[in-house]
Amino acid sequence: MPGSARPTVAVIGATGAVGAAFLRVAEERDFPAGELRLLASARSAGRRLRFRGEDHVVRETSEETLAGADIVFCSATSEVSKRWGPVVAASGGVFIDDGSAFRMEPSVPLVVPEVNGDDVEWHRGILSIPNCTTTPLVLALHAMRRVAPLARVTAATYQSVTGVGAAAARELRAQLQAIAAGDDPAPPQELPHQIALNVIPQVDDFSEEGYTREELKMQNESRKILHLPDLRFSATCVRVPTMVGHAEAVHVEFDSPAPLQALRAELQAQPGLELQDDPGAGLYPTPLTSEDDDSVFVGRLRRDPSVEHGAVFWVVSDNLRKGAATNAIQIAEEVLARGRLGTREAARAL
């Protein structure tokens, strides 16, 4: 691709919730896409989506529709990612995956640019973005570890239904409408239990150890991004009846003293993060705070008296934007800024 040309960009999963967010964010950030190809399954082919004032026809994902694409964003199932990621990488393109298919592969960078943007340098055609609960957490932890090394992290999440997908959001709305009308909601299809007026302490399937896959993702991904393979970590992930925005209550223990004033200063200085922390005035972030915003919001920072060097905080972000689409676009921007778009030599080494 000529150095002055705008990259050809393909989006797999363009008709989903994250795909819609991707188009909004790419337009807002003026991402330098030349030709744009919106792709999905055969079922969604033929739909029209608008980008920069023009209609684009959605096409089925295939070798033909991916041929020559410089950057491919994928927000689909792991099966789709595993099918097309190697194809794109082998052809010399860059495949940026929103799913879990490649996150823990040693040869695939797992990136939050404000935290470990340097990892983009060693990509071999495939890069992954973290789970939508991992991204805001590591951004806050990265700022705080500049005060003292991290020793232990525990987190409880409060995750919106759009983390499951657009169908789960429709299910919540339908259940709320039924309850408001005095009717019994229909049996749940997208979630294991009714979510309206309820919380569900299960996000993804359970492992033999009793943790869900979502909880293990947070553990393993945080360790990889922060380059702390032995970080002691535990999480409990909960689905709550909100539409957008994942929140987390986090306890962090440090190896040495970590004064709140110093932690606060580092959080305020961290790019991509906004501190909203004045509880006496009712100022702290909520999921609605984060909706349609690219920032990660932190509040309720306080000392944890149960450990010697501990702190507690609350963190919130829009799971469709910074938790997915925005982070993917930022990775692509990092790739372009570092001149790491051309990967044909790396592809030959796969």
C-alpha cells in the first residue's frame, strides 16, 4: 500500500451493536479509512448502513470481500475470528479482533494503547482487544501502579445487557414493558434468568473451579496486558439490568505504601481516564455517565483498611465504545502511527 494512501478497511460484524458503535466512533475520530467494506453473515447481507453521509451495502464475509483489505476489524463469534484472522494475516493485512479467540495466544498482542501500546510493535498480523471489563480496569491499575507495585486485585462487576448483544437489550426492554403492563415476562432467551428487576451472578459459562469464563478472562487478560503474570487476582462478574456501561468495584493491594493523594494524582494524569470523585457532592460515575463516551471514569477512591497497603475504587466505561469499538480503532491508530501496517514479511513467518 502506498505510504500516502488511506487503508482499505473491512468490518466483520458490522450489523451488530459493536459494529454500529464502530461506525460512530470511526466517524467521530475521522479514522483515515479509504475504501470501507461492511461485512456480516449471509443473513445480514444486503442491509444498508450509513457512514460519513453515504449508504454502504453490507456484504457477506468471504475471501473475495476481504481480499486486499489492509485493516480488518472483527466483532463476531470466536469461530468467525478463527476462520478469517489467519486468512487476513497471511495476506499481509492486520486483523484486529474484538473476541476472545486470540487474546491469550503468546504471539498475539493484547492491547490497550494507553497501557501497553508498545506491544503493537511485535504483532504478526493479528491483534486482540481485551474483554470489555478488563479494559477500564487495567487503565486504572496502570495509573495506580506508578505509585507502588501491584500485589493483589479483587473486582466485582456490574455489567450491562449490551455486553451480551443487541438481542439481550431487546429482551430487557420487553421484560420491563411486560412488568409495567402487569403481565408476566416471557421466558428468557438471551440470559440464563429474567434480568428485569434482577441481577444475575453469572456472565458466561462456569469452569470446574467455580469461576465463570468472564472472570477468568479478567484475570488472565489483566496479567498479560500489565505484564504481571503472577498478579494475584479474583473477580465476580454480575449481569445487571442496565443498557450500556459496565461498572466495577475494585480492591487493590500494593507491595508498599500507596498514599491516596499520590494515587489520585496519577489517575488524574492518566490519558483516557477521568476522575469524578467528590462523594459529598454526589459526584461519582455511573453507567449513564459513561454512555456514548470514550473515557474511563473512576470515583469513590478510598483507603482499604482490611490490608496494610490497600485502596478501593469504582470504575465505569461504555462497554460498546472504550470496551470494544473505540479501543479497536485506537489500536489501528497505533499501528498506523508506528508504521506497522505492512506485515507481509511477518505473514510469511507464520
